Amino acid sequence: MEYQDLLELTKKYDSPLYVYYTDTIEYQYRRITEAFSDVNKLQINYAVKALSNINILKFFKKLDSGLDTVSIQEVRLGLEAGFDPKKIIYTPNGVSLEEIEEVATKGVQINIDNLSILELFGQKHPDIPVCIRINPHIMAGGNSKISVGHIDSKFGISIHQVPHILRVVENTGMTINGIHMHTGSDILDIDTFVRASEILFDVAKQFKNIDFIDFGSGFKVPYKDDDISTDIEQLGVQLSERFNQFCQEYGKEITLMFEPGKFLVSAAGYFLARVNVVKQTTSTVFAGIDSGFNHLIRPMMYDSYHKITNISNPEGRDRYYSVVGYICETDTFGSNRRISEISEGDILCFHNAGAYCFSMASNYNSRYRPAEVMIYKQEDFLIRKRETFDDILNNQQVFEF
């Protein structure tokens, strides 16, 4: 990626703009598959919620990935992209039994995360094998908002409730064909991950028809130049050996699954925005851009860090700025950031904008959502048009008073 190339894209497609590089996606995908190459059966299921543009999904299909989905709409996107239903796993939370049943008719792998729905589904559909999502009661993740495997989490069936699961299975005659967990995002401590894996192995031993174990994901990616990240290669060494040992103990070759999202697409994405105003106050210099948390909410919602580069003046003298948006409330992307000198009209580049950025965008303040561009084999392709005022009104019914 060259800054000049990104500048040319803003000239061609205007700003704000999301740009995704497929070669980076493929590099990350190959990293994880090679890290676990010692496992006989491996399936990587890309987490659709991270970035759901259908063209990105089709690229993952080209890589032979599966999909991790959390809604019937994501399932439908995956099918529309050409995925085999058998390579899609559906892990909802708090949805109706009717939605789960509708997804089941499409031949997708069902993953259930609470006892009441498990029992209801088993009573009505005992012939459809399901996976169960286990809560291992392990605190992992970058902060409380993205940690989902602890004891107070709404996700998964508690490991202490496994006897209840066994009773439901016996009463309904249903088959459990997979065990799943997801402890959270930004996991650094490999030992924590391996410890949670041991819990899954212990649970899996209690079921006789397991075809796969899904270890979730949550691998940390670097956001800063000197940042640290999950050592996926070392995890591959440790977990592969233990997983192969478990397969021998279980007496069957089962599939090892992961469901990475951020790990695969975060570094592939860039968000480009134009500086509308440079505003000096008594204490701060603000750089106000033609965007806001309607386009990129992660810094405001999760206190996440996105490196910001002035690609219009990358070699300029460094100064300190607070980069803010045009939304009519607190809308700060970064405070007191050291950035090369900014002038009105410059293009700022937000790094690590591939995951949970456009997918969380909205029309707040009746602003349009931006365009998306995909770079594939050094060519740029518009994969989502910029919205217009007609799009804002499209589903509104206008009442004549």
C-alpha cells in the first residue's frame, strides 16, 4: 500500500472512503492455516460481522474459508456469495426459535448457546445435529465490552450446566456434533487460550458424536507501530499438539475450527477522510474531518486506537492534534495525536479499518454511509456505492398532512 495510491482513490471515489486490500486478507488467512498445518482437519470460518460486503465474502470463498454467522441475514449473504451451507456455522444470541428453525432449513450448522432453546429445538427437531456454545468462565479480551467468556457473560451455556445438557440430549434423542467457545477479543495470553481449550476438551469427552471443536477466535492484532499481538504461530505449535493428542484419546479425527474476523481483515482496511477545518482553541488544535462516529464508531464505543496518518503531507513537521468528526456530540477519533502538519483539504488515513468499522456504520444525523473499494490484483473495484439522499428516504413512507 502506497499513500499516493490512496490519495488517487479519494480523487476517483471522493471521501470519506473505505479501502480493502485482498492481498493482506490472504496473507493473514495463510498465516493461520500454516500455523495449524499439523492438524489433519482444519476449517477457518471467517466472522462475517467484522466486514460483511458480499465481495469480501466471495474472496474468502476463493480462499476456501468457511463462514461464522450470527444472524439469518449473514447466513443469506453467505449463501448468496456461493458458500456451501455445510461450511457455514450459525451462532446467534438471544434470537427466536423461529429464526433458528428457518436457518436450519438451509442446511447450515446450528450452534445453540442456551438450555431452553436447546431443549425446545431438540424436542421439535431431534434429527438435526447441533453444536453447543460453552461458556468456559474465563476472563479474556482487551476490555469488558469485548470479553464474552466470563461468568457474568450472557453468552454460552455454563460449563457447570453440562449435566443439564446431557439430560436434554438423553430426553430428546438429539445429537451434539460440535463444541464451541468464544472468550473475547484481543487475547494476548496464549496460556489463557490453551487453558480454555482444556475445558472444551473435557466437555467434548462427554459426547460421543463430536465432529468438530470450534475454538472461536479473539486474536489480537497490532494497532500501533510498536504494538504487540497474539503469537499465532506459537499458539499453532502448542494447540496443534494438544488437539492431535485429544483426537487420539477420542478415537476419531475431528475438525479443528476457528472463527477469526479482526485477525483476517483489520489490517487490510483503511478509512480515508478529508479535513474540513483546522480549529485552534485556547488549549487544543482540532482537525475536523468530513466524517464522524456514524462512519467509524470504534474509538468512541470501545476506546479503540486507530493510527492516523496525514497522507497529503506524510513528511511534514509533526504537530499535535485532536482529530474530531462532524457529529453534534462528543465525536473524537484521537486526542493529542502527533501527526504531520495538517491543512484544510488534507486526507487523513485511519489504519486498521477493515474490521467492525463499515459494518457498524449508520445514518446518524441523516448522513450518508461511505463508499467501499476493494483492491484485487493491484486493481481497484467499487464494491459499494456511496449513499444518496434517495437512499435515506427509500424505506420511509411519506405521509401527506
